[in-house]
Amino acid sequence: MSEPAPGSAAPRLDQLAVMDLFVPIRSSSGDSPDPARLGNDAFRRGTDEAGARFVAAFTTIGNLRDFGPPGSDHVRMAARDLFERAESTAEPVVVDPGAPSEVRVAPGVLGFLAAGIDPNIPAAMRSRRPLGGLPELEAPGEVPADLARDLRTVLGALPKVERAWLLRAGTSWAAGIQMTPDALLGDFDDIRNRLHAVAAEHLGSARELAVTDLRAPALREAFDAIAAPFHVRAAPSRGLLGRLFGGSGEG
């Protein structure tokens, strides 16, 4: 009797989104550090048949032992946290690679899962379902004045932020970030860290603010369908001659 094929018993994405995952890291000391202290480069990558890299994660210790890199240390983290981290680097996540429960989560889907949006119904964003009981995104209503002030101050000081949305996610908050076209993958990490610092000060924990990269057009449209942007980057000021002559520089 043949072994079950990889992916033949894959869980649904809504099931996966509420799991804790075991993520191998680039060490073999026997330690299991705090994942919040690790950079994205600490996660081990695998390579698929086409030679493309992916972030590997496992649903159980048994699957990590049987299908993961031998002797690797690992961290345990919420699937949504891993999806948010991987989404910032535009890398796919493969859960249980090689196992019957294998699931490949493409970069364009990661942001939806991290934000609690069901990616299987992009045509029905206004009537989206929460994943596994995760809250829907809603218009923010009244934002605490101190929180709004400090978020706008930080966003205004980040030149790679084009626009930003601030929505409610149940009792927590969700920030969607549209970066400038020239932004690099590492810029999102800096933006998220700055916003998490504001959340930790005003909300008591960085986990109270989910920060999502809105490079995927469907995800950006989902945020924009709920509320207008919270922040829009100011246009560069033009000098007097630019205003008089249209800034063309032609005589």
C-alpha cells in the first residue's frame, strides 16, 4: 500500500490560521528562543522543485521530527504571526512540507490570513467571514486621541509609507500599510516595528495592533472598502517658480 501523497490530507486555511506552528530556525544548540526576538532571516528556508525558497513550518512536533531539517532548533508561534512575518518578505510558507498535511500558502494569501480575512472569497470582501472565530475588520469609529496623534506622527516620519488604514479587529486594531513603489522588503519590518512600539505604549501590547503590508491589490481594496485611509503621505512642497511655471523646468 502506497504512502499518502503530500497534501492529500491538508487542513483548510481557516483551520490553519488559528493553530500554533513549530518553525525550524537556523541553530542547533537545543534552545528555543522567544520568536519575537528573532529576525525573519533566523527562520529556516526550504527549496521547492523549481528551486524557489519558502519558509517552512510544522503543525506538530512529530511532523517537524519526521519531515523537518534534522537536528534543527525551533520556535513555537501563532500561525498568524508567522504569516505576517513571511508576508513582509513576500515568501511563501509551506506547512508540513512533504507530509500528507502539506499546505502551501502563497505570498498573496498571507496578508489575508494575517489580517483575519478569508482569502477564498475575494469577491465578497464586504461580507467576509472570520477565520476560526477571528474578528472581522470594521470601521474604526472613534480612535483614542493620544493613539491617533502618535500613530500619525510616526507614519508622517516614515517616507516609505504612501497611505495607511486603521481599522478595528474585534477588541484590537489592524493597520494596513501601502508603501511607496521604491520601498524595499526590509522597509516594512521597520514600519511595523515603529507602529508596534506605539501600540505597546498606548494599548499595552504590540499584539493589540496587527500591521499588514497591502501590496496585494485585493487586500488593499478590502481595507479601502471599509474606511478611508487614516494617513496619506503629504505631497512634496513646490517652490514659487514651480507653482508659477508648473515645475517643468522648461523656458
